[in-house]
Amino acid sequence: MRATQPVLPSDGWNHATQTIRVRGTVFLWGSAGVTKNLSFQKPPTLHVCNDVHGEAITFGTRTASGKKTNLGTLKPGEWISIQLQNISGVFATCKLESDVRCLIES
């Protein structure tokens, strides 16, 4: 995992993002070690952007009980926004490797 990096204004993302190298399965938010589903009065949104030069990733959510729900696939350059509510993590899986940028908006 890389440290949070500031985004250039030309990116169109005006907040700091975190870039995560996805090899195998990794958490983009949360962890398998979180023992309760998290809920928020105003749920934050996780924006996930797959690198244009990367590989396709499969992504989904996980609950504290360990149940995983696959939400689909992001091809290179595609992005999605996921509301963080009543889950313990958001994971991504890649067969080879892809850099994924994430931004949390509350």
C-alpha cells in the first residue's frame, strides 16, 4: 500500500486520495479484523477508480460475520462510488496487478 498522495488539479479529484496496489485480494476500506458492521448517521461514500493502465479488478463488500458480496468488475479506467453503511470492509481482487485510487467523501 502506498501513502496518501495529493492529487493534481488536472485529475478532477480535489481531495487527497490513497492509491492501493491490488495484487490478489486487498481491502480498499476496512479490514477482515473489524468485528462489527459500521454504521453512520450520514454514510460516507468511497469512490474507487481503477488505473487506466491496470488490469480489471473484482470488488465487493464484507460484513463482520465474514460474508462477502461481490458487486462486480471494474475495467481499467472505470470507477464507482460505494456507500459505506452496515459493512466492515470493501475489498478488491486482481489476478495480476492494478493500482486503485480511493477517496472517501463524507
